[in-house]
Amino acid sequence: MKGTIDFAALYEAFFKQSLEGILVVDKTHTIRFANPGAEKMLGYEKDELNDKKLDNIVPIKFHQECYAICDRLFDLKEKHSSIKTIVTFQKQKKVKVVAEIELARYLHPDEGTLLIGIFSDITKRFKAERDLEEEKKLYINVLEKMEDCFISFDHEWRYTYINDKAFRFFDQTKSKASYINRELWVAFPKLKGTIFETEFRKVMEKRESLVLESDAWKKDNWFEITVFPHDGGIAVFYKDITEKRNSQVAVHKQNEILERKVRERTIALTQALKREKENNDLKSRFVSTASHEFRTPLACLLTSVSILERYFGPEKQESVIKHFNRIKSSVKTVTEILDDLLSLEKLELGKIQVASTFFNLEEILKQTIDEMGGILKQGQCINYVHKGDPIVFQDKKIIQNTLVNLISNAIKYSSENTTIDICTEIKNKNIVCAIKDEGMGIPKTDQKNIFSLFFRAKN
């Protein structure tokens, strides 16, 4: 036969050996009993808590709340009643202990109604939960103040959070609270089968973030949508990029306009270049034709001069021959100028050919000066000096034409009774020709253009 259980001994062992704190309180809020676990937790010696008021272990600001809980339990009509709550105790050295306590009413045969409280220290847990709550408030505060829409869904597509921006933008007919725990596809059935459902489900399944742009959510509005997974489901940021998108479209249109203008101007420039080439070709043909047409009367003039020579007697032969020779020389010069025009055409077409020979540069200069004596102004004279060996290897015709141009310009742009100094020299295998006149000269601003075709100075 089994022995009977000594419940008194069992209860005593439970009270004394329990790691949790146990307090027995009467209706006067006096502690009638405290187990070792409570004494240790609150920093008291053995039996030191007995007969003390709850005031000793409860901070002043919690007195009223603590007494109200106890009195409410004492006043309950049910025989077996209990309350579970969080209380704050105060240890000997004013150190606070947060405890989770369960209070139960007990009817003692001698002492009457008593309250038995079993509690455990949750100070660390309470602090962690409070810190977590503060952090949550901080995050919510940030989310509520941000300019972007933010929505969070759980794994069942139920709303877990929606900030004010999102609520005001998408729907103001309901309250924010009405969205919480409501399924997305029920709240917005029009999203079924759209890119939103496809991409949202992809993030939920693959747990990978994505960013997309779309105007499918709200007409005339473009959004940059960022979707990322979290432990509880997914979160969605909606950023309104309508203004940015419109700016991009405007820039794109402007670029198209500019590209069209560039194409049009390129075509116009190509056509202008084509017309200019046609004009140049026409000019070249004109120069060529004119040059050939001039040759015939010049040839006739030269022939007639030769015939006239035969009609003059010996007494005037020397003087007449001199003038006839000048006429012949001038005809020759005109012929060579026409040849130069043809050479200019060849030069522009890249067909010029240089025919170099050995000749006496000094003699060519003197001959050219003599031939140009007929165009000298009254009182003008030309002084010529050559230094060094006069024999050169060069295109005689090109050299002579160049000298004619330079000397004729010196005569043309110098006044009467002035001197033109000419000096030639062979130096380092180069022909150096210096012509100095007393004319107005070329302005410094125009000197950079002296080798430009057909250029004339401003003066």
C-alpha cells in the first residue's frame, strides 16, 4: 500500500526551493510571507520582508496602481480568481526590478482571504522589448515623414503597414487601420494579372530585390518602385518620378529637334558645297575659254607688228625696233598672264607641273625691270642689286611671274618721285628676293592673309 503524501512538506519545499519569487499579501497590503527566491531577487535577508508593507518594495509612483490591482482581486466574487500583469519592484538600494507576476486569491481558514503572487525577474527582457519598441517608433516616425510611399505585406499578402503618404495617395475612402491584415489582391483587384503581381510574387518567392518603373498604378503618374524581401514578407517603396520622367521626355524631344536641325543643316551645307564646286568648275571653264579666246587676237597683233617692221626705213630703224620690241614683249607678257590663268586652274585642280632649268636670275630681274619701265609713275625709279652667284635651278616662268606681281604692286602702291629697292641673293640653296617701296604698306592685321588667294588689304 502506497504511503500518503505529506502535502504540507511538499508545499514548504516548493516555496523554499523555487527560483521564482513568491509573496503572500493580506488585505492591508502587508507581506505575510516571502520565500527565499523573492528575498534574493529583491535583495533582502531571510524573513526581512515579513510584515513589511508593499510600500517598501514598490516605487512611490506605482503605489496606487499596485494597490488597485490587489484590491480588485480581493473584491472579485469568484472563488478562484487570478490576474497576470507586469509590476515594478524596488530593491534595497533603490534598484528597480521589472517582474512578471501572477496573482491568485487564496482563502485561508484562519487568516481569511490572502493573495499569493508568483513572479520572475524580466528586467532584461523588458528593457530589450522597450528598446525594440522605441526603435520601432523611430522607424515608423521616419516612414511617416518620408516623401515616398511605403507599404509592407506579410507572406499571405496581407497589409502589415502603410504610411500616411501611401494612404493619401492611393485611397482616402477608408481608414489606415482598415488596410491592416487585409489582402492586397482584395484591396486592389485591378492589380491581378499586371506586372505588379508578376514582379511582387517573384520577389516573395526568390527573396531578391528589384526596381522597376511603371505608370500602370495611377494614370498620368510614373513611379520608381523598389521591392525587397524581409523576414515577415516583402516591403514596397513607391517614388513618384513623374516630373523627372516628363523632363526626360522633354529632353528627348529637344534632342530629336536638334538632331533634325543638324540633319537639315548638313543637307543644306552639302548642297551649298555642291553649288560652290559647280561655281568653281564654271569659273575654271570660263578662265580656260577666255584664255584661249585671247590668244587669237594677240597672235594677230604680233603678226601685224612683225609686218609693220618691214615698212620703216633704216633712218628710223633703231627707234622703231625698240618700240616694236616693247609691243612684242607686252604681247608676250599678256600671253604669259593667260598661261598663268591656265596654270591657276591647274593649280586648283592639283595638276600644276614644275619645269626647272638653269638660268641667270640677275638677267631675269634686269629684263623684268626693263619691261616694266613703261608703267613707272613720274619720278619713280628702281634700284637693283644682286649678291652672289646668279645661276639658279628653278622654274623660270614661275619665278618671272612672281617677280612681275611683286614689282607691279610696288609700282602701283607707291607715289610719284619714290624709289623701289630690289635685292636678290642665293642663300642656303634658297632664292631670297627683297623688294622695298615707299608705299602705304600692308596693315599688321592683314599681313596674316598675304598668301590667301585674291586677298586685298583693307587700305
